[in-house]
Amino acid sequence: MVNMIPLIMMAMTATAPTDCDRLAAHPEDPQRVTPGVAQEAIDYPVAISACERAVSEDPGNARLRYQLARLLFYTNQNQRAVEEMKRSADADHIQAQYIYGTFVVRGRPYAPTDLCVAEQYWRKAATAGRQAARIQYVRYTLKGHFARCSDAATDSELRAFVDAAGKDSKSLFETLFVEDFREALVDRPSAAVRTAWLGCAQAQGLDPLQRIRTRRFGEALSITKQLNDLILAGEKTITASSPWLTDIDPARRFFEGSYSVMIDEAGAPRAVLRTIGLKSVRFNDVSPEDSRYEGPPVRSIEAWRRVHQSFFERVLKPIGKNWSSDMPVTLERFEVVCRLP
């Protein structure tokens, strides 16, 4: 029993409210032991003195150190604020982990500039249940800000964060974020596609944060390889679709200057393509000058019309549309930007 006394005393020291808690606890800190004090209600000289004293008496207490860091930040003592916030975050204080990551992404003085530092701390806070960290982590990941981070959360971890955020949602805005995140995760390119795009963007000096789409050519997997080979050989540099299809599925819509990753029949990335031109015409107005870029099998306009009439008859029927000689057709010209191994 004698050996347990120090442990009991440490537990009491860690959880018993102090003047620092009563004067400086954050209302949203999940590890606070008092109700918390709004920023505008803080008496800074008194609170800083109380927290300095409390940290001196209990230097291993991450909660007290976070509260001191909070006060230092509010009084523009930025260097000490960052240092103390990191110490608290490294001692597993959830709110400090979230705020330290926020210091990074907002470019606070004396904070690191590497967004992967924010990724690490936000991920810890999100895993520990901090709602704001869950939302910010998923939001920044989906925007591509953590694409260069070597150990970012997997898609299954992101879905777990979103599901947990949905269960803990306490506002309309949080609910809307969760709905948007769920839709974005459904449409998110695979990890292999994201890695391929990042490598190409870096090699070509492109913005890696711009939206990237995945595309597979060919209705059937059996002809995907044939079309991919034609594209990689420079024999096929145009493709035809219909605005009737893209109107109901915006994910299939491309824009001049947009990029896409072409995948093979197994879903592996083969090339990054750039859309260089779009033209809308009636089916019968597609010309031999257009069809000559479709590749040898349909290079003649007669072959092009025969193959594409059959194609549009099949793909339009499920959406209640029918092929006609004057139906609208979108011709997309593209080029290969990066060939992928």
C-alpha cells in the first residue's frame, strides 16, 4: 500500500481543479476539469500568473500547460505559446494537438511550415475524438493538402472519421460537412491514382491540388487495353460522348485544360491526360477531319458513325434517351502528359 501512495497523489494532481483551470480552461477542451472561460472573460495577468505557478508545481500536467499556452497566444507571446502548445500536444493533450496543428496550417509565427506536421497532430486529435480535428483532417485531406505526407490516413480511416463526426454532429454546418465528405469519398481516386498524379504534377510543374479524375476507356474491359495502347501510341487523341450523359453524371464531364488519369482494365494508372479542346456538334456533323483522330479501327467517317451509333443506342437507353442523327455529341481532344509505368 505504501508504494501506491505516490500514484494516488499523481492522479489527484492531474485531475483536481486549480486556479489555472478556473481562470483559463477552454470551454471546448474535452479534457477540461472545470466549465471553461470564454476568451473575452479572461483576466490575463491573474490567469497567466496562476497558470505559470500551476505548471511550475506540476510540470508534467499537459492540461495546465495547454491552458498556459492558450493565454500566451492570446497575449501575443507567440514563441512561448507555440513551444508550450507543442509540449502539451506531445504529452497527448487532445485540444493542444488540434490547436498546434491549427498553428501550422494558419502560418502562426514560430510554428512549423510543413503541413505534414499539422497532419500528424490533427490525426492524433481526430483519433482521440476531437470533432473539429476530424472535420479539418478530412477536409484538408480531400483538398489534397496532405498528399505529400508519407503516413496519412487511409480511405478507411477517413470514412471512420466521417462516420464518427456524423454521430457527434451538433450543428447544421457539421452535418453538411459530413454529407459532402461522404460524397467526396465515394468519388475519390484510388491511392495508386493519387500517387501517380502527384508524381506527374511534380515532374511537370503542375498544381498537385487541382481536381483530378479517373477514366477508363471502353465499355468493356476487353477493349480497354486496345484503346489505351492506341492512346499511348498517339493514334487516338479524340473521344466522343453526349451531354445527355454528363448532365446526369457530372463526374464524366471534362473541361478544356483539365487533367485525368487513364487506368487500365485492372484499375492501374497508365497515363495522365490533359483535355486540350472540346467541340459540340450534331451526330451527323461529325466530320472525317474529326474521326481521323479516333484511331485506325474507326478512322473513316463511315466506320465512326456505325460504331458510335451502336454505342449511343446502348448507353442512352438506360437514361430514357434514344440515338438520332441530330443528337448532340461532344468531341474531346486530349494529349498524353505523363506515361506511367
